Amino acid sequence: MTALFGVGISTAVSTARETLRHAAQADRDGLDLFTVSDHPYFADRLDAYSLVGMALGGTTRIAGLVSVTNLPSRPAPMLARTITSLSALSRGRIVLGAGAGGLWEDIARLGVPKLGPGAAVRAFEEAVTLIRALCGGGDRVTFDGEFYQVTDLEPAPVPAPPVWTGSVGPKSLAATGRVADGWIPGHAADWLSPRYRTSRPIIDRAAHDAGRDPGDIATIYNLPGVITPHPLAETRNREGRWIGGSAEQWTEELTGAVLDHGASGFVYFPDDDTPTDLALGRWANEIVPAVREATTPASDPRP
């Protein structure tokens, strides 16, 4: 599998026009996807799916991802219709990001019934299962679950998109292993972090127990950091967290992540002190092409 490269873009209402411009820039520069966060309880944030729809309409090849969808505030049957509609309109340029919900005090302010951790994970897994059932045509769906009940619904004639999760706890990680196609480690944890080393085996065991190949579940990393004009003496801090460096240092680090640690993709988040246009340009035009060249097999060239 060739690694994917993306960029996280702002959802601030105050920078809406610039955000659309950055999505278009990422598309022109050949990135694979853009991601946006989903926090509908904050008035200064754009609605994630409205933003994705507008951005996909202004681009031609890049995919969009809500990382991750706040499932408690977006009922699964309606989210299935949203996702399949966006897929049809964009010719498949959508990935479904799914999460059990993190900020429950804020989520509850929307009028959504508050769930405990165990129930939230069960609802998350049930939602992904139902969304898949409502994609790809086929028999009509009647579903009588703990959290969702639908009757005699016709699936959309659109294939289910890949499903990536932001699972953190053991139960949620196990659900990822059972029903998802990709995992984004929480708290910007990377391939050298204790979080990755302790979490990924839970996903793999659950996948195996469900009769799935753990290797089919990609790991895609959210990666903040600074891109500097000159090399840094240290590219990681005392805790081992990646802080950035020159384009060459980024290239070396990400190449190793793909070849030595099986990383499937990276979503770059520009640091606050660098203009986004500049950081995005360096990421897309200097680092990404170099990592692609170093990691793409000669027998499997990119189109």
C-alpha cells in the first residue's frame, strides 16, 4: 500500500475563505486528503460536513475526511445518507472518520443523551455497522439495535467509504479491529510512542478474533510540527514527541516510519507560528514528493 499524505485545515468561522483556499492548494499540490475536526457545540467552528462539501466542490482529486465525526450528534442513518451523497457528488472522494465522542459535557449541551464510556463505544460500533449496511445497494435494511432502529430502508447505490477511527480506550480500540479500515492514534501519538505500542496490538487481536486480517487496518498519523529552513539539532523533545525539523529531516523520519514501522499515512498540521500557505507548500512540494519517491516500489509507480 502506498502511503497517503494529507493536511489538517482550520474549521474556524473567522478563516472560512482561507480554509477553502488551503483545501484547493492541497488539491493542486497533489495531496491525497484534507481533514477537518467536528465540534458542533462550538459556535466559532464551521459545521464539519458543510465545510467538507464546499471543499470537495472546489477541488478535483483530493479526498475529504472529518477527523473524527462526532457520532453522538450525527445519527447513523442520516450520516449514512450524508456520506453516500458526498461520495456520489465527488466521485468517491470521501473517507468516514468515526469516533465514540470525547467531550461529553459539551455534546450533552446539544440535547444528546449522555452515554457512559461503555455505552458510547457500543453505540459507535453499532453506528459503523449500520452505516455500512446502508451503503452499496442490495437488500432493504431493518435494524433493531441497542441504540439504532430502522425499518425497511433501501441502501444507497454507493459503496461504503473507508472507515477510520480515532479510538483511544481498549474497548474502542477493539471495536476498531472488528469494524474499521483505519486508525488515527489519539493525541498525535506517532509510531515511536508508548500509546501506539500498547494500542495497536489490541486492534490486531480484535481483528484476528473477528476473522479479519489485521494488516488491512491502516494506521494514519496526525503529525503536528514545524518545518524549518535549516536542520534542527534535535527533532524530538525530551518526552520523545516529534517537533519537526528541516524538509530533509522530515523526509528521513517519515521514510523510516513507512519502511520500518508500516505507517500508512500522515496528516500534517502546520504550527501556529508559520503562515499556513508557506508550511503547506513546503509539506506538499518538498517533503511529500521525497517520501513518496523513497517509499514507492519501482514496480508500483504512482499514477
